[in-house]
Amino acid sequence: MENKKGLSIVLLIPTIIIGVAIFQEFDFENLKFENPALAFVYFIGFALSIIFQFKNFKKRHEK
């Protein structure tokens, strides 16, 4: 019997938090970020958390 596991909750929580922070930072009326430098840092963190999430998922899926 295979042990199938989904996405890691430990990595999913920071991904959701950073995603919400990016969403709140975006100004939809002007279609730009309120603080572009902070948005860039958030985006880097969000991208890294997504990469680690799928890297971890792919490694679990191969086993």
C-alpha cells in the first residue's frame, strides 16, 4: 500500500501569509504597488516558498 501525502502544511502556511500580504500591498485603483521595494521582497519570498513547496511535493511523490 502506497503512502500518498499531499502538500506540506508547514510550507503552505507561509505561502498563504505572503500571498495575502502581496494582495494587500497592491493598489487596484492605480494598478501598482503602494511600496514597490516591499512588494519585491514579498514576491521573492512567495516565489521561494512556492518553489520549496513543489520541490518537496515532487520529492515525496517520487518515493
